[in-house]
Amino acid sequence: MPPLSSLPRRPGREGERCGGRPVIQIPILTRRRWILATLVPVIVVAAVVVGFAVRGSSDSASVEFVLGAGTAESGSGPQRKVSGELQTMTTDQHGNIALFTRDSQGYELWTADPGGAVKRVRVPALDRFGAAALDQAVQAAAAPDGSLYLALDGEGLWKVTRDGQATRVVATGRERPLSDRTPPERVPPLAVNGVAVADDGTVFYSDRQNQRNSLLVHRLRSGQTTRIAGTPLSAVQQVPKRDPNLLDPKTGAPAEDTYIPEYGNAPLAWNAGNLYVHTGHGILRIAAATERIYPVVGARDTASLKRPESPFKPFGKAINGYVDAPRAGDAGHLSSIAVNRATGDLYYGAGDPRPGNGAAGISAKFRWSGDLTASQRDFRDSLRNAQQTIYQVGRNGDLSAVTAGAEALSTANGYLYLAVDTCPSAETKCSTANSQSAVLRIHLPKTDN
């Protein structure tokens, strides 16, 4: 195993603007690298409208800002200017929002309740992970006791209270020196790449176990960690040649005995005894009761998919959907995932649903209309990550496109929450000093799935 100091580190998200036109920064799944892509001005994303209907949709779904994209330093959520580079966001089942941002000093936690009351606190334990640090938060999850869990890549898994107190609960290999003789089952994670919390408080997290591209998923309960999915490999083992989407005949295989290729961040989502994993190549479901694994989005027959026509309108079956893995030079996407616990509908971020069409995706088709304030218009025109698309998987397996561009997803009370970030269009360079973040929500239509 190579020394830990030689492992790839994720660069920051500073981005240039070119010729007066906004340039967006797009996160790549593999170690969440960042590249630049020119934002086509006509792309209007869900993040840019307050309370307006989606164009071309018979469901009259609407969008509203609930935190950020304003200009005030005080007031309710939509009035606030949320300074700092977006890291991640989550909600609890009551609709309380938790948004993590980062500045030159470290991390801040912004919380907003359903009534719009906002609280902003620093997280002192994470001050050493400010703008100069290369690791960034991957995913957050809300626990039943009101606390938050934060997957912080190579810095492990942290438990954060809503008043800003943070404790590391899972350390990585950076704190535990290893050798090539360390048995693979005893190798600590090199990076915590996703986290989810069950209704009873059980925590699940994913990690990049070693440099053999092996993705593992663990259960953390009462301080004890148990691997429930993925096969660890030693430094000298050959990587198995297996289908990364786990198609037949491996459907329903024991999760713990299944090799899962790792393609970067692997966010998780929990619902009704099932744990969902976004691998970068597909979406997997782990049945907690049997600890067996099943494909949900698996590229089984991509040719059968139609072109998406309008938001929430099915264009094929999810099992045939294609999740684009990052490639060097692509304008890629951030892996994100959430489940509506009331309906069982699954939401995830990806590029085009069919292979060979690049990473620009279909997001330009899903535009939200309405009048914008000056600050909202500026936010829209310099939005980051506008080229990925958010997809919905219904309980009956139907695949639909919903909207475009989001850094993090969550669901609560019939809404899909999306976290987005930007920097002012007048600025020549995006950095933690001038970045702004916001959270919006889409009222989800009722389905018959």
C-alpha cells in the first residue's frame, strides 16, 4: 500500500471567469476533483425561482428559496445572504435544515426551522479544515436525537450538535499508520465518503478502504462498527473483474461478499429497512434485514430509454438508467442521493441517462420560470454545477427527470430540498471569500407508484 501522504487529495473549488461570462465549477466524482465548464446563459435551473411553476409540467410543482440567495445579514431564511462555500446540506423529517459552509477559518453551520428562523454558528473543532485544507465534506445526515453526522472525506466521520460542538466518531488511516502486512479486514477507512442514519439512530457510512478501488459500507451502532457490504482487498490481491452495477445473476447476492468498485464519493440514503448507495456507476440497494444487495439503477438496457420530455414524466425504467462515471476532462457531476420516506421515491444526481451523450446532461430542458429579484438573478447566472440532472426513481421502478444542478439533496414533508452555491457574476474568481450558498425546495407531486 502506498504511504498515506501520497494519496490523492481533492483540490479546492476556486474557479476563474472568462471573458465576462460566468464559469461554473463542476465536481468530479473521483476524489471530488473540480474542473471548469462554461455556463450556457440560457440554462435556468430550479435553484433560481421563488415559488413559481415548472414550465411544461402538468403537476404544477413549485420551487421556493428557504435559506439564502438574499442580501440581508438578518431576517428569515429567504432574506438571508449565506456567505461561504457550500459543503453539504441535510434536513430532518420535520423540515429543519442544516447547511454546512466553509470559509477561510473553517466550518459554519446554518440551521433554519420550517418557520424561517435562522441560526448561524461556527464549528470550532473543524477550524483546521478551512479554505487551505484539501478535504471537503461529502455528505451530512440528521439523527433522531437532533444531532448531525458529517462525512468529511479523509478526515473521517464527525458527530455535530446544532450548537456547533463536533466530535470525531470514525478515524481514518491518516491517524492509524499501516503497513502492507495489515490484514485487509483490519484496515481503517482511508476516506469516509457517505453517511446515513436510520430511524433508530443506527449510523451507516461508506469508505474507500484501500487503493484497490474497493468500496465498503459499515454499520455503526453503540460504538461498534460492522462491515455490511463490500469486500476488502489486500495490497497484493487482484481486483475482481465484475460488473460494477451487479446485474444478474448476482442480484440478491450477500452484500458482505460482493466486491463493489469505488469511483469516488459514495453517498447513502436510508428508508424503511433499505440502504441505498450511489456508487458513481449505479445505485444499489442493501436490504438491512437480509444484508443482500440489489441494483436499482443499473444500465441494463440503456437503448430502451426515451428522451425525458418534462419534469416527473417517466421516460423508462430505472434499472435501465445509466449513471455516468467521471472521466478525465469531463464536465462531471456530484454524486447525491435522497429518499422520500413517505412515498419511497428515490432521488439522485447524475449526467445524461444514456451513455455516449457526455456529462452535460439534459438539464437545459427543465427550466423554472418567474420574476427574479436582482440577487436571485445574479445567483442564477453564476450557479455552479448546473449541468447535472436530478432524477426520480418511483417505487414501481419508473425513471423520471426532475430538475438540474444541486450539490446536495434531502427530503422532508413532501418536499425535495436542494443545496446550491455560486459567486457573484461581477467577480473574476470564485473562492471561499466570495462564494454564496442557498437551499431551495421543490413541492413534490403526488404519485400513484
